[in-house]
Amino acid sequence: MLSAKIPDTTIQLIAEDAIMLRFDLSPENAQSIENKKSLAQHIGLVRSLLLDHFAQSFVELIPSYSSLLIIVDFPRVEPEIILHDIKSLVSSKKEALIDLSNANTNRPETIEIPVYYGEEVALDLKALSDTLNLAPEKIIQLHKAQEYTVCALGFSPGFAYLGFVDERIACARKSTPRAKVAKGSVGIADQQSGIYPMQSPGGWNIIGRTNFPLFSPSAEPSKLCPLKVGDRVRFIEIDKHSFLDQGGSVDD
Amino acid sequence: MLTTKTLAKLNIKKAGAACSIQDLGRKGFQYLGLSQGGAADLHAYLWANYLIENNAGAAAFEITLGQFAIEFEADTEIAITGAEANATINGESVALWCGLKIKAGDLLEIKLPRTGLLNYLSISGGIQCEQHFGSRTIVAREKTGPNGGCTLKLGDNIHYLARTSKRKSTRSTPSHYIPDYGQSINLKAIPTPASDYFSASEVERFLASSYLISPQSNRMGYRLKGASLKSMSSGLPSEGINFGAVQVPADGNPIILLSDRQTLGGYPKIASISKLDCYQLAQRRPGQEIRFEEASIPQCQNGLREFLNFFGL
């Protein structure tokens, strides 16, 4: 639940056509994982609200963790004027947005992502087990027990930063990233989990693999990425047979 | 739909250091982590289309460091803008920054530029290829866009419209609009408002210092070497990055983020560079000098508004 203390929102023009919204939790609320997740959901809702209201005036609305960057359709739209309108809207809807974030109605459904945690794809599980002093089965159990919130999409198209893993399995990125991480690899870095939508270099600790499509480049715009900032995610363990059946591959 | 138009091929004989297809870039996809892409020097790109009365956003070639040659299958009209380079059609010198007539079978060459980095080659009607995310930009870093997200190479065939131009006159860019890319550049910088990340004196130091462009500079961003900047914070939660944002990573060397930048970043930002100045920056080479001058948002908006209005955007 977002605390009754409404996040302070600063809204500023930072370039010719760019408006940055920053949402700051008060220091006593900022550390809580639950508050950080709620904040991501809140930002997702603010984004939807602004999109509904101002649609054609904006070129981009980029949400992330505790901010929302808006690129205005300049010079057709004058940023100073719309800045004023954004401030009015956000402040008038503040209470409603907090209620929405907290309420169970209007909650987006939790997206379930099937994961195969087998040894042949869980490339860093053994090393993590040694570092964290936890059995591999325990790491998997803690990973899939959590409900995650999409805090940001970036780094590469469709790459979702999922907050937050159980602190017992939080671990730093690998000091030497892999030159190649297989598409669909599920990993942990610091306090977050993430999935590589395509094969790429990467430094996250890999503990499983999914065939769930995170980025479908030839799909129509609304179906490009199934995950959006504010969405809830759960990992569901599946066996090798099911994974291969779904089209998964255990190759490098 | 391409089937209703008659298409002609052009064949790439030399692809130079890097050659890609560019236009105005993608709009509305950064929230998914897709780069904006688009022509790095929007000024020269828009002129290239304007000179042959193309739509402002028609896809064109972006050629890095010349050494480029193509053969046309059918008549058309073209224009070459950007870096100061010798260009020839069938061995005969032709001028840059003006419309040029092409006949079937013509061989166009663009040599290594003396100053500047990028040339734009526009073709009447624009390059015909499929759009990805509403744009024909190739973002090689992401491997997204037409041509499998790859830069063009020897032997590649690119399509354009086979049609004859009815225009009698050709346009050319007045010389006072043609930039001198060899000159060192002063970039207008809008300091980040109310910064918790940089002290006032550090911002002053940034604005007063001179920098050199490092070799680690490309379409993603230009890294600068010079006075190392100290942030009061080691990192912040990743946030969206606007075109022209100046990030300062742990090593203190500022980076100016451009067309192929990643959508999110966690390094503190000290300023944003005027977009018009970023287009000029994209023509500078490693080793060239950069200085900054503080500018206001309205000042930068005035210049940008005038520029975009001229090209109908």
C-alpha cells in the first residue's frame, strides 16, 4: 500500500521539448520494497492518465522506477502551456491515483511467466548457491514465491526490470558479463529479476529460461511487449518437457 | 503496399565505413526500450529531402566517412548534403547541397570527406523499404529496423521509385546555411534544474571547460575528454534520457546522448544540449574541440521552432 503520505511530484521542463516528472517518497517511506513497487504501479497509472488526457500532444512517455519523462510534440504543442496543464491534472487526480494504486479493483492482472530452472539453463545457480550459502532448490523457491512489479522497461527492447527479489537471493551482477546470454534467460542482479528478450551480452546471474515472448518485433504496436511499467509478474516453474513443448530451447 | 508502385533497384558498389537508412526516427516506442534512432544530423538530412521536394521524413542514406558508390537502375533525382566531400556521377564532379538528375545506369561516388563525418543521400520519393515501428531507421546497435537491423554492405540492393521528374528547376541550399564542420563548436547547454547531483561550482566548471571528442563516439553518444566532473551522487534510479542529455558516469567524463541512445540511464545528468547544436555535433570527428555556453530553454526553443517550421515539421 502506498503510504498515506502522497509522493512528492516535481514536474519540470528540462529541454526544448522534454518534461521530467519525479516522484519522491519521503525518506522514511523510500526504503520499503512495498512502497517502491506501489510507486511503480502509481507511475504506470499516471502515465495512462496523461495518455488518455493529452494523447496527441505527447510523442513519448517513458516511465521508470520513480520518474516519467515526457517528450512533447514541439513546436505544434508549446511545452510551457502543457506543463501547466499536466501539473493541474496530476494534482487534481492525486487522491484518486493513490486510491487506485491501493485498491484491488482496477488492479492489472498478474502475468504468469513459465520458467524452466533446469541445470542446463540455470548457468549461475550453482555459483549463487555457493555465494549465498543457500541450496539451489531454496533459491528457486524464493525466486518463484515472490510477486514482482515491472519497475522499468529499457536496456534493450522489452527488457523488464522486475522489483524486487527476496533479499536472501539478492546478488551483484557478474564481474565479467557473458558475451552471449541466450534469449529468454531469467536472471537476478542486485535486488531485481529480469528476462533477456533477445540474445545479447549480459551480466545478470542466470537461473532459468522461459519461452514467454517479451518482445515480438513484427507484432502490431499494442502487442510488441506484454509487460508494461506497473504490471505484476509471477514466475511459474515448469519441467523440461513442458518447456520444450512450448518451443523453448536449451541450446546456448 | 509496394505492389502498386514501379520500383527500381540501386546496387551498392561500396558501402564505406558505415551506411544505413535513416529518417525522422521512431515516435512513441521508447517506453518499451526501443531507441529513437533517426538521422543523426537532422539539419543536413532535412535539407537533402527539401532540395528534391521530398516529404520531410522520406528515408535517405546516412553515409559515414564517404567511400561510397552506388549504381542506379532507373532515372531519378537525388541530393547529397552533409560532410565536405568530392562526389562524382560517372566520374564527373557534381556539387553537394543541390538537386541532381540521375539517368539509368549512372554510377554515383562519394569520396572520403575533408571535414564533417556524415553525408545524406536523398532519392526522389524516398528509399522504399518496409517500416519497423513506424520508421525506416536502422538502429544497428539494437539490430532493429529494415535490412535485418544491419548496416548496408557491398552487393545490397535497395529499392526506390522509378518515375520521371516533371520539375524543370533544381533547388540549392544558400551558402550561408551550409555549415563549416571543421570549425570547433560551442554547444548551447541547458543546465539540469535544481540539481541535487552537481554543485553550482561544478556546473560552472563544466560550462567554462573545453573538451575534446574521444574516439568512443558514435550514433549512441559522444564521449568527451577534459575536465573531469564530480557528481555529489554515485548513481540514481534509471530514468528516461532525452536527446541531447549530458550524462556523467563514474569516470567523470561527460557523454552527450544522441539518436541511438538507450532509453534509460542511471548516471547523473548535468545538462541538456540544444537539439540544433546536437545535429552539428554529430558531424564532428574525434579530436575536435568542444566548448559549452549556458543557454535558456526559450532561446533553444526559438531556434528549433524556426528550423522545424522551415521544413514543415
